[in-house]
Amino acid sequence: MTIMWSVLSTLFVLALWGMQSFLARRAITFTAWQWAIYAAWLLWTLFGVALARTFIAEREPRPVRVSVLVFGGVSVIGAAILARVWLL
């Protein structure tokens, strides 16, 4: 379990670093609110991954499907909306 949380923490930092590099390359600036919304979306997504991984480790197939549908669905819809509003 410690390894999973370490990997997710690393992914969180790399995603923030990657977004900052992407924005710098395109000369786009984010406000504090935009960074907060991006961090909240990222935490939602990674929490969904952690929840699904936990259910997989417990060999619970139904909660895995439900959590992937709920967290994954909201995450994909949120990413599409944020990309459309902020980056395009």
C-alpha cells in the first residue's frame, strides 16, 4: 500500500510539473483558481485510481467497475471541459 501511495504522489507532482511546462511552452498563464481547480481534478482522478487499485487488491470486481465508472467518467468529462475552456 505504501508503494501505491508513493507512486500516486509521484504522479501528482509529475502532472503538476508537466502542466507547468506545457503552459510555459505555449505562453499561457494560470491564475491561482485555475491551478486549484486543476489540482482538485488531479486529486479526484488519482483518488479514483487508488480506490480502484484497492478494490482490485481485495478481489472485489463489482466495486472496481462502479468506482471506475464514477471516478473515471467524472474525470474524463471534467478534463474535456477544462481543456475546452482553458486551452483551446
